[in-house]
Amino acid sequence: MGGTCTLIGTYTVTAADVTTGSISNTGTGDSNETGPDTDTVNTPVVGSPALNTVKARTGNADGDGTGTVTQGDVLTYTITVTNTGNVPLTNVVVSDPLITPTGGTTPCASVAVGGTCTLTGTYTVTAADVTTGWISNYRHRRLQRDRPGYRYGQHASRRQSRATPSRHEPATLMAMARARSPRATC
């Protein structure tokens, strides 16, 4: 009377458990003299939803052939949201108030762990952009900047401060922008 028989084991939580939100684990004791007896423990599993947004300028339809960002050029941007959490994300929407959408997968009803949702779009460089020397285009929690006068594929460092607007002619402004700014990839 009063004796025990114990089983001790481990279980590794799976992605399916995180998605379900709990683990239901049933233990059973049985003997030749008795019928089976069970006990169930339900353990909540907390998911950690997270995403990372990356925006990149992926093209410059260089209308004047200068190899720099100038008025009238059409810049292409791609914004990629990656599910970096441990649960699927639902109703993921990628947006950008500056660009004209041209493609991508947004909105995404569901994005699996490690999956992505994208938006691609274009922006035409204006005279005001050339005058200020910057195209400031914000995305979720991060800032993407393009500087008129930079060659395609080169980006201003994220640590740079905004340049003071200039009244110089656009060609002079572009030369000043190149002279003042280190060339670093973001």
C-alpha cells in the first residue's frame, strides 16, 4: 500500500504547439489488477510574434543617363516584412506613403514563421527633392534615405544627419552632396 511507480521524461515544444497555444499531455497508469487511470495537464504556450521590415531601393530608371539620382528619375523600392517570431502572423499589410505600388504580395492573409510579405513601388524624383538634397522615405520604425547625386546602389549612412537645404543649382547641389557625404552601404 502507498507505493508509487514514476515515469520522468522530457518533451520539446514544437512550432505547432506555439501555434495551438497549449500542450495537452495525458499520463496513464495501468496494472494487471486495475483498469487504466489517466491524468491530463494542459500547459499554456506563449507565442512571440515579431516582424522585421527592410526597405531597399532596388532600381533607378535613370532617365537622363547620368548614373545619379536626378529630377525625373523613377526610383523603385521594395519593402520586405519577415516574420521573425515563432508564430504565424495574420493580416500582414506592407505600406509606404511615398511610393506608387506596382507589385508585391501585400496584403498577406498569413505569413508563416520565417516567411515574408512584400511591397514594390516607384517614386519619381521631383524638383523639390533636388532642392533639399534628400528624398526621405520612412518605413516601419526605420528610415530609408536617398540622396540626389548618389550613384545607383550607393546609400547615405543611416547615421548621417539631414543636410541643410540649399539654394544652389541642382548640378552644384549634387556635387556638394557627393563631396559632403561618405559613401556607405546600408
